[in-house]
Amino acid sequence: MNSARRFSRRLRTALRREAHELMHAGPPTLQLMAPIGPRVPDDARVQQVLDLCMRVGEVLLSSGENVDETTRTMLQLATVSGLPTVDVDITFTSITICCHRGMAAAPVTSMRLVRYRALDLTRLVEVNEIISRIERAELDVQGAAAALEVAVTAPHPYPRWVATAGWAGLAGSIALMLGAAPITALTAFLVTAVIDRTGRLLNRWGLPPFFQQVVGGMLATGFTIALFSTGIYPPETRPSLVVAAGITVLLSGLSVVGTVQDAISNYFVTSAGRAVEIALLSAGLLTGVVLALKVGLQFGVQLEVAGALPSAGRYAVAVAAAAAASACYALAGYAPLRSLIAAGIAGAAGWGTYGLLTLSFDTGQVAATGIAAVVVGCAAGLLRRGGGVPPLVVTLAGITPLLPGFTAYRGFYQLAIEGVADGLVTVTLALGTGLALAAGVALGDFLTKPRHLAVPAVSTAAEPAAEPERQ
């Protein structure tokens, strides 16, 4: 009996011990919610840095910079400002940035819509200078934000009529480059000035860009047809080069280079969005030119396509005109005066290479354009290292003489007058030329781009800077 009582007591004690262990947890093997991840500043500092990065990215993207360069700049800016763990996502019209703060705090995410503004290359130069001063630790976040606000809200450095003269000078220079007579170049100058002022008025009224391209194509072709019908052009002056020059000016506003660079860098969503934009605006330009040609044909005026491009005897004149065209584009984009020389050098180098390949070595148009674009990209990279000029300024201006405005007009004319089959072949050739132009610039920029190394983070008085990490 005593043995049975002792066994019962031991059993109750064991069961009671097991129940107690099940109901009460033991000591943790790891400390829960330990701060794992990078040390970051407080919320106010994080918001300031993210806002600065977003505003810089908006300026770069709206200026035509490719997504890869914009993302790299934003990440570098966040790193030197004390936020080493930041992700950036850009999808054509929006920028999203997220700062990860480990397990100690929730991530901070911000998004900004990119509202495209008028082209202002001076603003782009000033923003690049602000970024350089931040990387050299000459500006803190508050000072950089104030300087950026001044740069973004400042008026254009030149009056609006100077930009109009730049666009008109671009058209006149392109006409001379293609072998036009002085009266044809002067007509291209005046017609493009009217197109620019009309486009400015339509933009103020809020007309969508597609219809602005339609109006621009109709004005360039219609004015030329009207002047040609009055007999103002002497024989052999090739008035159709006025239309080709106007088309080149209207094509210069399309972000062809950025689109191809985004595709090459695997930013397919943004590249697809830009490609749709280019296709839509090009369709508007095609519509305007074809409609004007059809109207002229109804009145018995047929503006035939000009003959062959200038021969070797006009090579020096064409190179000088290409340099003037690039400088005029930079002036029309409100670039600083010191950038005009660099733009002219890039334009002369690009078209000089193209002319040498086509005239001396009988290279095809697409291949010659691609090789010339590589030269422009390399020139932009070298000028960036030597003169402090942002490569985008030189690239946009340098490729302008190489744009397939003449080929595009020939294709539009064939679609309107000769037949769809021939027109589609020529338009496809113009498209291939544009793609070769963009790919060549991307390759030249890659060959001369400096390899960025990690830089020390900007320290603050409130908290030590975080250790920079490789992105």
C-alpha cells in the first residue's frame, strides 16, 4: 500500500513538472527583435535625403537622361548622404525610392511623378554641379536642397526669342549641310521660326504633343509648297530640303538615344514607354507631312524629293554646317555659352566621320551613322573629363546633324505620292538609322565613362555617417 502511494505521488509530481514546462516558456536562444541591418539616421534626416534624391532624379529624367545614369546618380547621392541601403525604381513617368532600415524600423518609401518641362540644359548643368559638390562634401543636405530649389525655379538664362533663333539656325544649318542653296537655307530658317512660335502658342493652350507634331509637319511642308508654287525658288535650289530640315528639327526633340540606352541597360518598362511616345510623335509628324503633300498635289504642286546629298567638293562646308547645327541646338536648349563650343566640336566630329565613311569608303547609311555616333559618344565622354560639360548636353547636340530627317522625308513623300511599298522600305531605313545612332552613342559613352569608386559619406553633427556600401 505504501509502495502504491509512493508511485502515485511520483507520477503526480512528474506530470505536474511536465505541465509546468509546457505552460511556461524557457529562456530564448536568440534575442528577439534585435536591431539587424544598417544604422541609419532618424526619420527627419531620411525624408530630407530621399526628397533631395527624388528631385535630382526628376530633373535628370525630364532632361532626357537615361534610367541607368539617373538611378546610379540617385544611389550615389543617397550613399554619400548617409543612406547606404536604398532602392530606386523608375518607370517612365514615376520615380520610387525606398530606404531599408533593417529590423529595427519600418522602411521609408517615397514616389514622385515626373512632369516633363521645357528643355533647359543650363538647369541640367547646374544640377550636375550641385551633385559634384555634394560628393566632394562641400554641401550638406540642407544646403544642397536650397541650391537645387534655386536652380529648378530660376528662369531661363536667355530670352525666348534666343531659343527660337537657335531652332531656326538649326534648320538653316541642316539645309546647308544637305547641300541647299542660300535662299533655301534662309527659307528653312524662317519657316522653322514660325513653327517654333506656333508650337509655343499651342503648348500654352494645352494641345497634346501629337497634334503639335501634326501642325509642325503641315507648316514645314505647306509653307515650302506655297513658296515653291510662287516661283520664288530659282532652278536647282531643291526646296524640298526645307522640309527635310524642318523634320530634323522636329525629330531632335524625341528621346531616341535614351530609349535605346534604357533597353540595353535592361530597363524595358521605361524603354517601352519612351518607344511608344516616339512612335506616336513620329506618326503625328508623318500625318502632317503627308496631308500637306496631298493638298499640294490637289492644287497641281508636287514637291519632289531632292537629289543626292552633297559630294566630296562640299565636304568642308557640310562639316562646318554640322558644327553650327549642333551649336544652335545647344543654344535652343538654353545650354551655357561655354557648352556651345563643345557641342559644335562633337557635331563636326560626328558628321565628319559620317561623310568620310560614305564618300570615301562607300559605307552604308546605317553602318556609317552607327560609327559616327560612337565618335559622338566618345567625344561627349572626353569633354566630360576635360571641360566639366555634362555628356548629355554634348550628346543631344552632337547627334542632331546625324538624325535621318532627309531619309524620313523621302519615306513620307513615297507614302503620299509614289506608293506604300517603297515608302515603308524608306521609313524602315530611317528607323534603322535612328537605332544605329542611339546604339552608337551608348557604346561610345560606355567606352569613355569613368569607373566610379566608393566615396566617403557626408557626416553630420547629430549622428555619425553610415559606412558606405557597394550598391
